[in-house]
Amino acid sequence: MAKATKAAAQAVAENGNLDTALRGLVGYSMKRATNMLQADASRVLDGYGLRITTFSALAVICDHPDVTQSQIAAALNMERSNTVLIIDALEQAGLIGRHRVPTDRRSYALRATLEGMKTRDAALKALAAHEDDMLRNLDQEERATLMALMGKIAPRS
């Protein structure tokens, strides 16, 4: 174990959490919770050959046939250039197809394949089970309150 790591481990053992002052910050606590949830979600999605971003895009495409890459970028708050890479990966995996938009030859309409729909459904079910496990200390009312409060912080447009 590196000297700095040993020192940090010893400090935690002696003093408790090193981040006590930070734990009073909402943003810090949200980031810790996000890191925990996303690490496990990544593990779940890996079983489907997906990452969080590719799953998110696939879910939007499944729910909104003929959505464009620009619309996905806006919906998921992503850079458009990153969206191209995600769409390419989904298409190469056979989960979506892309078709020219007749009224705008620069745009592509995206549609999930049958395999894409099946993959989204299975991954969504697995993620719901993952969230149930990760949030097991919250009852349904607390979960609803958490979702409502997060909606106030980052409202949907």
C-alpha cells in the first residue's frame, strides 16, 4: 500500500470520515450517491453490451421512433458530436437503424430494431431491479419525495 494511502486509511480509522465538512453540501452528497448508483448501473448494463449513455440513447429511440440525433442530444443534454459516436455504436450493434429524413437530407431518423427493443426492455428491467436494491433503505414515499426534489433542482424543459 502506498504511503499516502496508508496515511489516509489510518486517518479514517482514527478520526472517522475525512470528508465530514463536505458531507454538509448537497452537491457533494448528490455526487457520492450518483457515483454509487452509476458504478453499479454500469455493471448491470455491461451485461447487455451497453454503457449508461448508449442505453439512455437507445431508450429514447425506442420510445420515440424517427427521433433525430439532434433531438437525442438535446433530450440527454449531450454534445452533438458525442451523440454521433453513440448512435454509430448502437447501429453497429444492430440495435437501431438510421434513415434519411425526406424533408431534411442532413438529418437521420432513428428507429430501434426488434433486437434493440428487446435489449432495452431487458436492460430496463435489470436497471429497475438494480435501483430497487440500491434504494432499499427508502420506502416508496421517500423515493417519490426524492424524485420530486430532484425535479425541482433540474426541471425538465
